[in-house]
Amino acid sequence: MSFLKRLLLVLIAVLVLGAASLATVEAQSQASPGARPAGLIIPEGFKKITATIGVELLRKDYQGGTPDFVQVVDFSQGAAIELLHGPIQEKRPGEGVYGGDDPRIASRTLKQYWNEFATSQPNPFCVVNGQFFYMPEAPTRLPFPLKVDGEVISDGYAKEQFPGKQLMLELWPGRADINALTREGLYRSTAPDIVAGLAEDAPKNIKKYVGRTFIGVVDKDGDDLYETLLIFATRSARQVDAAQVLRSFGAQKVMMLDGGGSTQMICQDKDIISSERLIPQALGVRGGVPSTPKFNDRVEITAAEQVAQAEAQPAQPLPAEPAQAQVETAQSSPQVDPAQNEPVLPEVVAVDPAQVTLNQAAPVQNEPAQLEAAAVDAAQATLSQAPPAQDGPPKPLYELTDALWVPGMMAPAMAFIFLIVWRMRFS
């Protein structure tokens, strides 16, 4: 192979590498605008039917089937979950599977839970059925733990049932999580509220189309904290169907609550899924509450605003001394002549306008200097609080030179290759 041919192959390789580098730079420059972070997704077919601050209720209809309902609870907007339960009839201390209580709890209708919840919360949205329970007993017991306001209400009784499939939903202000249920996890958790349930593949009528209530959590901003809670409810679905719906919303973790005839939901005092079954435990969903300023809140006014207000308002004369005010009042008031029974008008005294102007301006002669000093102090305070100025305009996603150095190098190489090919052809 001749020297020219070898040189030609080397230049072609350099040209190919330069084009690849240019494509990489362009791809990097376009990657950020087109990227979509993982998080909450509203699947096709789900439509919002009602909402409040931080909470939405969505519905999807199926031809010839029952609709699916999903509540989207956004803790970052002030929404929250309240764990509700009926009155404890018998505490049964030390009878729980972890050494705690295993109480008997009275059951209620979901309407009773709603009425109590709606009167005690500022922005009630929905109530939905909660944990499993032992139906043959009344009052009944819970198979899995329940913790409310920092107190473990029940340890549960079903330690040996569904091994490896027991989960717990932990609720903190502003976030939630789903983890495996263990004694250590229950009693070491910092969450003030915990309700336990089962995994999506637990053998609980797993393939039957029955009522289902599922929970899912979503990390919408990628900070490893689950700020969004999903509540799925329907009259008829398999376990895999319910879990799949929540995962289509972006749920990273799911948990199964009680289903079958216990599945029921009331939203804004309207029956969404009705059932006559009494239940011992329920979940209340409330929306966020808009913050309103109080009348006794202090309003901080900067020095610059004080200067602006002082410049905008005209100077007010100082109030007269009480004695002088009385004299002026007496002099300006009309007097009555006892003989003629007619009012005697006060004597009008001509006053030099220039002298009046000087007298009125005298009390405010020092105000310009005071305002100027206050403006200087305000400017210094503003400069001390202002963030450091940036050097030049904001930096773009990628430097222009990163995209131009490759074509700049490619142009001479292409010209040189063209020259070599032209000489080889006509030599």
C-alpha cells in the first residue's frame, strides 16, 4: 500500500471520529430539554371527577365492567391521611403477637366514619375501608398491627398467617412508605401512624374478581421520599389488576388492604362504592388548607419602603399646645354681643404669605437629610442581603466552542483529502 493511500485512510478515520464527536455533543445538548423525570403518571382512560387542594379522585370506566377509582394524595400540598377506628371495647393487654395489645374493636358503617371525620377535619375529602379483620367476632380483632398518633393500638393476632407477605404502610407528615412488617420495624419506626396489610401476591382470593382496595406510593421528584399516596378501589378486579393500575400511575411500592364486601368509599359525602358491611378500621383523606394571614401577624417593612412611604406622604404640622389651641379656638369662634344679640365676627388680621410659608416649612427643614440618611442605610442593607452578582450572562447548557471545534478541525481535513483524491485521479 502506497504512502498516499495510507495517509488517505488515516484522514478518513479522523473525519469519522470527528463526526462522531460532533454527534455526541449535539446529543448532550438536546438530552436535558427532552428528559422526563420518573414520577406520577396519569394513565390513559382515567378522568378527574372531583378534587380539592392536594387530592384528586380519578375514574376509569370499562365497557361491561365496573369502574376503577384512584385517589391521588399529594402530601407536598398539605394533604394527609388519618387512620380511623371504632371504639375499643376490650383492650386485652399483652395478648398481641409482639407482646402488645390485641383489642376488640367495635365496627361502624362507613357513613359513620365519614360523619365523624367530616366534623373533625378542616378539609375532608374521602373515607375508604382499611385493614383486614376477623369477621366471626363482634366486636372484632385486627390480624395485623395498627398505630395511631404514636400509639400502637393493636399488635394483631395473625403472626403466622401469610409469612413473608405482611407489609406496613408508614405515614409521616409530608411523606409515606411501604416496608416489610416485623416486630422491630413496627416498634422502631418513627412514623406516628402505621396500618398493616399484605403484598400484592399474597394468596387472598388472588385470581378472583372481587372488590379490591390497594395502596401505592410514588416518589415524584426522585429524592427517595414518597410524597404521593395512591388509593385504588373497585368492585371487581384481581389482585394483579389492582397492582398493575397503581404501577401504571408510577407507584414503586404497593400494598393490599381489605377487599371483597368490605370495599367501600365515600367522597365529599357521596357514595362512590357503597356497602352495608360494618368495618372496624378506615382511612380518612383530607386535603390541604390554604394559609390565611392572622390579624396579629407582624408585617416587616424594609428601610427603603419606609423612605418611599415618607416621601409619598405630605408633611403634617405638629399639633398645637392645649393652651394655645384653646386660645385659637376662642379667637376663631364667633362672639355674641349681649346688647345686640348678634354674633361678633372675629377681627381679620392680614398675614404676609411669605411669612406663613416660612413658618409652615420650618418644622420639616431637617427631613430631607434624615430621608437621605435612611435611604443610604436601606441601600447598604439591600446590598448586604443581595446575593452575589454573577459574572456575565448565565452559562448555557453547553459551550459554543464545544460544538464548533469539531467542524473547525474537519474543514481542513476534508480540503486536504479532496486535494489528495484530485491529484491521484489526474496524475
